[in-house]
Amino acid sequence: MRLINSVILCYFLVAVSAAHAALRDHVVTVQRGCPNASTLLIKKSAVELSSAQSCQQNYTEKLLQACSDMDCPKLVESFKNNLQDRTGSVVGE
Amino acid sequence: MKRYLLLLAIFVASAGAAESPQSLEERIAKLEEKLEEFEIDKSYDRLHVSGTYINYLETINATSKNGTTGEKVAENGEIMSMHVALNFDVNINKNIDFFTTLAMGKVWNNDGREGEEQGSYRSYQGSYAYAGSTARFDVAYIRWRTDEECWSFALGRMTTRGGPPMNQLDALSRNGTYPRFGYNAIFDGLAVVRDFKAILPKDYSVKTRLFYTPTFQLDSRDRSAPAQDVDGNAIDRRSNQLTWLNEFERSNTSFAKKISLYSMLWYYDKFYDAEYQSSTREGVEYYRALSHSLYLGFERIAGSGTNFSWSNLRVNSKSDGGTLNHSDAHLFNLNYTFASEHVVGVEQIFTDRSFYIDDWSYLQFNDFYQRPSSSGQHVFGAISFPHRQVLRLGVYQYRAKVNTFAGYDSKQTTQNFYASYRIDF
């Protein structure tokens, strides 16, 4: 059982370290404004925002309902910053 | 009987106990195998592909009147063009990233344009020269970043063009480094960036970016020989350019969601321009300039979608044997971004008699951002569609006076309408 736990732990360590830094930043930013939202919900919302930067989507609406200090423009802005980091469009960021 | 039943129970239990560790090991082995596959997949998944595709239509509608003869000339027509940019970004490790953009800009069904003749200007233009269907690298640079992300170093062909506030026209995040109304060109060179976030309170941001982007001149055939001017004089191989961009940002104020103040100072010397050589002066004539661009931006004013920015450009330039020229210009941008990401806005420009901007990489077919002695407006509206599609409609219009100093012997009125379809993926 201990071995299984180790394997599972190892899996998540690899998964987290391999996740793109920018998406991690997005998750951290959103968690600050939505302390009750699960990481999975934030990532599901990020997937939705990647196709349309609108908050009228299933998981994004659920995420915003769980947020005390995060509104739609803030969420979209955080996501845009995430995209920006991926293309190096500002030198040094 | 009870004894037999007890023995049977012990046998079944021991058999189960013997089988249990074996299946557990098998499951662990399977999990390890899956984990290895996952690790291998991840190790190859370092390449991120994205891109932008734009189709652009502009109507040309300009009237000029010669300041001496009074002769009127009207110019009308339409131009359609496209621009494709494919980004291939490689995350080498957590500290090193390599960014590239392979791009093509062309006028529809025309592969005959070459863009600027001078090599340095062709480099600054990149794919924005509309030089046909051959792709060019507009970006190719490597970035090293420290663990704390306080220091960054960049080397190569960098994302210096198309800076703020141009991103706001399509409701995008900032996608260029130098302010648009400062320097709009693609530069090769070195950069060092210091982010002071570690020592600043939350909601404050201070960054300083230093660029060294020298321009080199070489003979077009013999790489070991210097380039020559029309009189056969050797041109200096290197023209130095240093740019210092300081950025201050304050977020979440009661007045605006974000306040940005950027100050960019740059200097270049020994710059050779083939078109501006004195016919009477002996030897090569070089240019030097000390310029400053200020960008002050307010985003989401009073919690609404209102954005406002003011850009100011001051250029002090001098050629060998020439007089010192001062130029001053202003660009104001006021726009409203709706929750649906639709945008309406207006830009107002004022330029003086000796106005000059190094503006090389742009899509439009008019000189709205470049014309000296002018005042004009750019009115625009952008509609956002799902999957990051934006349709922008607008008009560039300006009035420019006769300006013999800058080589314009006619006053001009321009009113160019345009439509731009853009998708980011």
C-alpha cells in the first residue's frame, strides 16, 4: 500500500512539475480569488477559455460562482497573461 | 466436520493471502509502466505551437493639393492582404525558453514586392514588408530566466514591435515590448530585464529592460568587405543602438484596474541611410539620435471597460554636417471594451513639422502614424467571436499640411476605411 501511495505521489509530482509554468501561474492567481474552487475546476475553465474568452461557459460559470474575489474580467485577464507567457511576446516575460 | 471446515477456511485464506501480493505487484508494475509512458510523452511535449492569421482590406482615398501650383491629385482604390504568423515555442527547461515566429505577409496574388531596398530596413520590417509568400522569421530568440524570475536575459531576434496600446484595438493582452508610438520595428540583439516584484508590495510592478541592438552594414556579395555608398566610400560596419525601457505598473486602484507608465529612452549613432546622403558633402553622412517615448495608460477606469492612453514621442536627431532636429508628437487612445470583448474606440494623433518615427512593421497601407505636420483620427470597432476571432472595422483619416522640410510639397487629406479579420489559435 505504501508503494502504491509512493507511485501515486510520484505521478502527481511529475504531472505538476511538467505542467506549464504559465498555467500554474493562472491556477495560483485564480485560487487567490477563489479559495474554495478546486484545481480541476480551474483547469477545466482554462480549457474552455482557450477556445472562447467568454465567461458564459459551463465550468467557467461554476468557477465564478465559487469565487469571492474574482470576476469575469479578472479571470479572462489572468488567462490572457497565461497565453502571453507562452509566446514570449514581451521580452523578459 | 467442523475441523474440515476450519482447515478449508484456512486453506482458502492462505491461498488468497498468497495471491494478493502477487496481484499488487502486477498492478504496481502496470502503474510504473504507465508512469514511464507519461514521463516519456511529457519529455517530448516541450513544443508549443500557436499562431495568428489576419486578412486585411483597406480602401485608399486620398486627395492632395500642391502648395505651389495648386494642382489637385486624387487617389482611390482598394488593397487586400494577408498576414500569417506561426509561433513555435520550445520550453527547454524551467529556466530556458526558445521562441520563434515564422511569418508571411503578402498582398493578394502579388509576389512582386521586395519591401525596402536597404538591408537594415528589410530586417526591421520582417514579414510586414509584404514581400510575398516566402516566410521569414520575425522572432527567433532564446530567453534565460532565473528561478525567482527576477532576472531575464534574451538573445536573438526579439518581439520588439507592435507594443501597447495596439493590443487594445482587438481586446488582446500586450503583445509587443516597445511602445507602438516609440519604436515599431523588429530588432536583433541582446536584452537584460530586471523585475523588482520580489521587493515590491502586491499590486505594484517595476521592470527595467535594457537592449543592445546594433545594426551591421556589409557588402551585399563579399562578406569580408564593408558596404559602400554610391561614391565608393566605405561605410562603417556597425551602428550602435541602446534602448532603456522602464516600466511602472500599479494594479487595483480605485481609479483604474491598472495604471501603466512606461518610459523608453534610446540612442543610436553612425547610422547610414542610403536615401539621405548629401550630394555636396564629402564622405559618408551618418545619423545619430537620442529619443524618448512616454506611455501612460489607464485600463478599466472606475471599474468600467474604459481604457485610455497617451503616448508621446520626442526625437532629437542630427546628421553629419546637418543641424539638430527636434520632433514632438502625441497619440491618444480612448476605447471601451465590453464584457463580451467587443471594442469601440478612437485614436487621435498630432505630429509636428519635423516629426519622425521609426515605424517599419505594420499592416496598414497608409501613413497615419508617420505623417509629419498632421492631425488625424482613427475610429474603430472590433467584434469578438468565439475561438478568438476578431473582426475589426475602422477608418484612418488625417489632414496634413505642406511640409517642404520633410519633403511633402502638397497638403493632403486621407480617409481610408479598413476591415480586418483575425484569428489567434
